[in-house]
Amino acid sequence: MQHSPTDTLTVEAGTAEQALEEITTRLGPNAEIIDARKVQKGGIAGFFARELVQITARPRKAHDGPAPFERVLEAALARESAEGDDAPTESPDRQAPVPAQPAPAAIPQTPQRAAADWRLSGGANWSVTALARCDLPSPIVEAVMDLDPRDDLGWIAAIAGAVAPWCRPLPTGSSILVGPSADKVGRSLGMEVVAPTEAAPYGGDFAAPVTASNRDWLDTVRGERWLHLVVDDRASMELLSDEVLAVSWVGGRGVAGALRLASSLGLVLGYGMGTGRSATAYRATPVDVALAIRELVGRR
């Protein structure tokens, strides 16, 4: 960690949760984020570098009033930790509510992706009205009802706590990524992508950019695989069925749709992905989902 000459604190840690917790420990629950980003440290000649989360914050003035950041963040982290310890395995038929352990790779046959490539700067346009305008589910809105809109850390932590129950590990067994943008997420994850006019692999995971008109093909090739829906700004709700156990998203409007489905149907949040040319899919953790919502509400 580093101190700057302007009474700010810069912390580097392996995860956003660890960095935010250290900021709160050192600066208290009123800390204000100035900047946050991912950085590469160490390595030789550009190889073997370690990716770290770097957050710079400063103390908030006393007259700005306290924010319940520390309490909410601790609750969110405790909930995530509890879900990973001695939890029952979730099967594709949705009999068990929570999978056994946090899996190092959410989809068994594909490589794990790092968290979202995000950077914070400036003040977010936090308000209950802004969240409602984005059509986010009520548990998220209710979690921030009493927060000061200037308390950036508090809003991130409260939203992270609200979405944590949906960020559990993905179900076991093979799956098919489906939806108009499933091919984008699938390619980013290194999965095989199959067009709905082609022969599908007999077993294992794959991605297929299907729409409702391809439902018969999907039913034919699905076999024992469960479905993982990818939503974007286009309607893909027609693909919902009892076999859909997880939902991922592409783009800002996609995250709102994914959160509504997770809240209303109890689906697991899978992956998030931006729309830029260099965008990559990232595993949906509570803090990364909160940061995606921060981008959705925009800046003051």
C-alpha cells in the first residue's frame, strides 16, 4: 500500500473486496473513492505479472456524515464466505439451492476469467431514482434507500451485499450458452461455438447464438445439458425454460435484465461482458456486479 502527499491512501490487493476492506480499516467507514483500477505488477519481460486491484481513497470530512460501508461490506463478504463452506451441491434439476464449493472454473471445460476490467473515477450518479430508471430489481433498490448519494463506497458495498445471493457457483454438469449474444461470451471463454444450423457436439459445453425460432434445434441437441441464458439489449426471454439455471449478460442493458431474472427466478449470475471491441467475459462477483451497475447509472 502507498500513501500520497495529499492525505490520500492507495491500496493494492488481489481482489476488490480485499482492497475495499483495507481502505475501510485504514480510513474508516466514511472513505471516498477517488480512483480504482486494475494494474499489472512484477513479472519478467512482461511475463508472469500479477494482476492487482488498486484503489485510491481519502477520508470524508466529518460534517458529511457517516456511511454504513463497513457493516454492509462485512455482511456481504461473510455471506460469500458462508456460501462456499459445506454447502450442498446444486444439480441441474435445481433440487439443491446452493452448489458445494466455489469452483475455480465456473464452467468445467473452459478457462476461468478474471474479474471485470474496470476503473472508477469521478462521482457516480447514485440515487434511488437512477436505479429505478434502470429497472433494477427491488432488493437492490431497497438496500440503498437510506444511503447518502455521495457515499460511493457505501453504495458499492450495499449493492454487492444485495446481489451476493445470486453470485453463487454455477451448477455442475455440462451446459449450453444460449441467446443472441451467446457466441460472444462463449468465444471469450474459449468455448466451442455452434451455429443453430450445424451439428452440435455429443457431450460437453458449447455456445449457440440461438433465438426463439431455433428452439426445436436446441431441444434436439440439448441432451442432458442445462441451459445458460445470455441476455443483451434484445429480447431473449423466449428461451426461458425449466432447464435455464444461470444467466449472463452483454452490455449495460443486459446486466439489468440478468439481475431481474436472477431476482425473480433464482437464477445464478454467470458472466458479464461489455460491448467494446476488446471486451472479455468476467465471472460475476458481488463487487464486480455493483461496479457494472455503477457504470449503468453514469456520472454526476
